[in-house]
Amino acid sequence: MSGAVSFLHSLPFEPDGFQAEAAGAIDRGETVVVTAPTGSGKTAVAEAAIARALSSGARAVYTTPLKALSNQKFSDFRAAHGENRVGLLTGDNSINGTAPIVVMTTEVLRNMMYAESPDLADVGTVVLDEVHYLQDPVRGPVWEEIIVHLDRSIPLVCLSATVANPGELADWIRSRRGPTHLVVERERPVPLESTYLVRDRWESGALRLMPIFEGTTARPNGRLVRMLRPPRRRPGRMGPAGPGRRYTTPRRFETAEFLAGRGMLPAIYFIFSRCGCEQAAATMVERGLRLTDREEANEIRAEAAERTAHLSPSDLHVLAYDRWLAGLEAGIAPHHAGMVPAFKETVERLFSRGLVKLVFATETLALGINMPAKTVVLEHLSKFTGESHELLLPGDYTQLTGRAGRRGIDESGTAVVLHSPYVPVDRVSAIAAAGSHPLTSSFRPTYNMAVNLVARYERSTAEELLDASFAQYRARRTRTELAETLAEELARLDVERERARCEHGDVAGALDADKAGGALLEFISATSAGDVLEWVERGRSRRNVVVARGHGARPRLLCVGDDGELRRLAPERLPDDVVRLGRLDLPAPYRPREVAYRQQVAARLASWRPERDPERPAPAVDGATPCPRWSEHLEAARRAGRLERRVESLRRRLGAEAPGLVPRLRAILRLLQGWGYTRDWALTARGERLRVIYNELDLLLAETIESGGFDGLEVPEVAALASAFAFTPRGGAEGGRWPTSVLAERADRVAATWMRLTAEERKLGIPQTRQPEAGFAERAYRWAAGSSLEEMFGDDEEGVGDFVRTCRQTIDLLRQIRDAVPDLSVAAGRAALALDRGVVAAAGAV
């Protein structure tokens, strides 16, 4: 049998150390977890595992989180192994599904596993690519389901981006899969230089590019920090360019010209907005930026024509093909999830060939697509989460900038962070230096998972497996660590209490008198807005800046902490080790109740340095006792007081830890039994049908089917009703209307079921099912009824990409209904076919 190590040594290049280490573990039959930076060569490890499986007569499964990635790997593997030896299984395609190598989305493998598919019987290895995706709040649980439930005789190869807790991940997988080898590679194949770009208003708007770090250290560049430190304001003071800040954010066009002039192309310019990406690309073309010569433009035109040949002229007109092509020919393009697949794939291909030189992209491009660049630009270090703007986590920064530096071409890659007055350089450098953040779990039991557990296992085994999730593993480890810390703090508390004991006086009473008598009260009364306070909390120093002080006999403080949280502190709640460090200029206008304002204050606090020695509350207690060690007793009593608060906090945290996922499963099963899907620990016919409905609204959809919600509908109406379970609106999009009175009546019935379901979920403490959305129903109805893309969108191509994607999700759901419910197989199948045409069908093609 040819091994994984032998495969690596057959390659035309010398394998890296981490690749050889992983291959050795694969040859020993172990599960392998590899965490490594983007572009470091994790795929070679997967190929080695596949080669070993094939040589032993077994089959190999390669999973990805996205259909686009599955299609890409399918093409790569067919080129390497031959068309007949590679298959593809996604919601869109089923090609050669019993081939020796099968590429599939992770959900397909999960579904095959629950269905106990015979096609998994001869699988010798499963590759889980992008396994860090398990923290995704919507789709992440699928990875955990596979790791927990897949036959343990099948070794896994888990490929992950760099995370801060790889050992914890590997320990958990080892507890579920047996012998598991962790391989951690932290070195990038091409070194990365993190830089900062600012616009100098006092120097005619010149752009200045500076390193974020001090030499090869992780310390912030002192020169850059000093340069951007806000000057002390003096009345009437202004710079040569007039009032206001000297340094501002570079504009998009001048940034693009700067990169081109410095030889820093090709570049990916990340903008966390689809509209922003489109506008940026259009602006470059309108202002005459051209990054290609005539020969390159001709190649681009030919490639674009070939890759969009399957789209009709009318569809291309709606998609503004000519405008998009004009940008491509100039070497400039947008890339985001709202584009139709043909356009996105063309951009990826042209960028990889070096013909498109500048791509404005959202963060979706960072997910596995093979598009290395010389430079990556981050316009902002924060993005809108749907509720508020949040700073990027270190792992996000690493993932996005991982594309900077082309292996074998560039000596180094460059990350360019554009200046923002709201994020200090200290915070930027902290994000860039950390490299990664801990991987967390988003695992939770669903109705579909519950019925599959009932179908496959005895009750005790099912509960044991559910309790084996990464979420529970981390929770148990956290509880163990908290319990150990509590024991240590209790021991320290006993020591300090003993040291505080004094037979010559009442130490505790003296301290209480001190607090009541006004040392802290006097200290608080002397503070004002802008004062920076510091004390020790949970073993670390915490800083808070006063943003307001109350009045009266016992004034309270309103503070913003270094974590951006707003706190109200009464005198008796203020720690007795509090000190005042100096003053901080608060931002204007004064809006401490707004999250953005508090983040701005926290950012200033992070880069602020003390101006003087700490100022402490004046002690009111003295040594007027016969005891010569009175001051030592007092200090021990203060330490004991701090420890008592720490112990109480630890006890609260231990008591607040979640009781586990098993109680939630039991609550779900009580609901399912009440609704007729289970009977004791067995499935009814309804439960069997629910097993194969994989949808966020699984039970609500199943109940709609069981109650006849789809019965008697015309084909376009079936498509429209199904779309309500597949569609998720973006941002603040308003709900749509139902195109027929029949659908409106059925929707009312669904709404009544949803209200009954959520009421019972609230009673049982189960997370509530979201309401179905009518926002896509009219479009699904019209498209299934035969409307053209031009009739639906006119000359406005905005939203066509989302339309195509939602149609494909609805088609996938209709196919599930077709396969799960014989009585609806014809209607659901026809509705899927009615949607699967034109630009929508083109998106599902490989």
C-alpha cells in the first residue's frame, strides 16, 4: 500500500515539515487536525490522505462548507485523477456519486450519515476542510454532528485556519474519534508585512505608508503612535490646511493609484458592503484608472465571453454585462455574494491568471477561494453584524490578510490597513499581532437532529453523544478550571483572614468605619468627567473613565470601561484599591448611551498612558491601637475583602454555567411527542418524514406539510410557499406580499402554526423558531410561472445574485420535500424544475 508520506515525496517539491508530520500520522491510521495559515499547503495533506485511501482500495470523501468550493475541488481533482474517478454531491449536482473520490458539501455528508447510506461503507478517509467553520452560528453544528456521529472506524483529516486553541479542539476530537494527532503550523509560506496608510491633509493630501509594528517585534510602531496621537486642543489653533484633524482616511481612488504606483498590485481591497464594492469598482473605471494593456484586455474579453456563454443576451443585459466587462478590461472588478456565480467565477479566474489586478471584495472571498494577491487592503477594521458595528477579531484579520503574498512569486505579502480616527493604532496592532482567536462552538440540538438520534440510538447512547459536543467539552473544562480557581482563592482567603486577625482591635470594624466615614466618598466627590480610574478585578487591572458624576450625599459614577461597557458605581461598590491615574479627553458630542460612542471611548482608553503617579483615597484608619502590626492587619483585611468579592464572583459563574444540552433535547422530545412525531423513544410516520427535512425551520415546515399546507397548489404557488422557508432577508428588508389569495390563506395557517409552536417553545425553554418570510414569494411565483429575468428586474441588476442564490436554496428544499413526502413528490418536483431554468440553472452547473 502506498502511504501518505510516499505520496508527498512523489511531488515535484520538497514537502514542508508540517505536511510530512501530518502524513506520518495519516499512515498510522490516526485522525489528523491541521491548523495552518491560508496558502500554506494544507491541501497537500488532504491529497496525501486521499492517495493512501485509494491505494488500500477504499474511497475518499472531501467536504467543503460551500458549493462553490466543492465545485472548485471537483474540477481540481478531476484534472489530477481523471473524470471517471471523481464525483460531486451538492444540493445542486449529483455526479458520479460512487466514484473513488467524492467531493461534497458538509451537509450532504451529514445527511448520508443520518440515512446510514451504504455509500459510506467503503470510505477510508473523510477530509473536513475549513473545520473552523464549526463556530458559524447557522451551519456550524453540522461539523460537530459529523465528528461525533460518523463511524469511528473512518479517520478524519480536519483542516483549519489558525486558531488560538488548537489543543483544545484536538483534545475534544480525540475524545470522540480515538487516536488524534495535532499539527500546528504558524509560519506563513510568504512573510506578511502589516502596514498603515494615512492621508496627510497638511501635505497636500499625500499618502504615507508606515509599518504597524516596531521592526520585527509585535510592539506598535512608536513613531506612528506619536504621529497619530491627538494634539492638545488650544482655542483658535489650526493647521496649515485649516481646522480639524491632520491625518484622515485615504480615499479609494487615491489608494488604488498609490498601490499601482508602488508596484503593489495585484491587490484585494476588502469593503464589508456589497454596494460599496460595486461603487468602488465603478468609480475606478469612471475616473479612468486602467491597469491592463490592449493584449490583456483582449484576453479578458475572450475569457468573459466563454464563461458567460450559457447566459442569454437578455439575461446579460439585465446583469449589466457591458458595464461589468468594461471594469474587467480595465483590470478592476467587484466580488461579493450578491453576484451571479458566472460573474464571480470569471473574476476569480481572471485574478488568478494575473489579468484582473484589483478586486473590491466582501469577506466572503476569504473562505477558501484560491485568489492569492501581492497586497490586501482593509478599508475598515470593523463590520456591521446586523445589530452593531464590531471590531474584527484577530482570526478575522489573519484570514483576510492570508491572501497577501503569492508563493513562489512574492518575497513578502503586504497588508494595508487604512487609517480610521475611531480605532487607535494600539488597537490595530493588538488585532494584527494576536494572529487568531479561540474557536468556539455553536452546537445545539434541532428537531431534525432529535428524530435522527431517536432513530439511530438507544436513549442513553443518544444523550451521551449529545453531551459529547465541543460546546459541552469546553463547558466541562471551563467548570473544572473555575472550580480549581475557586479552591485556590478560598485557600488564599483563609490565609488573609488569619493575617487580619488582631487581639488588640476590630480590624473589620475599622475598615467599615473607613468606608462609611467617607474616604471613598470623598474620593468619588472629587472626581469629574474624564478622570481615569483603575482597580484590580478578577486578577487583572481594569480601567474605567468617568463620563458623569452624580450629586448628593452619596454620588454615583457613570463610567465607560476598557471593554466598552457602561457601569454605574455607588461609593460602597467601588473597590478599596481604586486609584486615579489622570485625565482623558472625552469624544464630542457626548453620547455615552450609544455603543459607537462607548467603543470610541474604549479605543482612546486603550492607547492612553498615565500622566502622573496613582492617586489613592486618603486612608481614614490609623494605627491608634496597642498593636504594632496594625497596618499589616489592615492591609490583610483589604486583601481578604477583595478575595471575598472574587470568591463570590466565581461562585456565581459556576452557578450560572449552562446545565448542558441533554435537558434541551428532552424538552424538544416532549414537544415532538405532543405534536405526534415521536411515541416514547420511537418515531411515528411523521417523525420518519422529519428525519430527511434539513431546514432551519424543520418542524414548522414538516407541520405545514402534514396539515396539507402544500396540497392542491399550482406549481408556482408551491414554489412561492416553499421559498418562505428558504428565504432569509438581509438587513432591514421589509416583508413581501403573497401573489395569490390562496397563498395568503395558506400563509395565515402557517402563521397560526408558528404562533402555537413558539408559544410552546417559550413554555419549554427552547429557542424559538423564526417566522417564515414572504419577502421572496412573489419573485419565486413569477419565475416559476415563466417570467423572464428582464421582466422581473428591468435594467436594474441589483439583487439578481441574491435572487439566484435563494432560488437554488428553494430548489434544494423542494427536492427534500419531493423525496420525503410521496404525496407531494410530483408537485414539489415540478416546482423545482420550474425554478431551475435560465440564469438559475446556470448557477447550479459545474
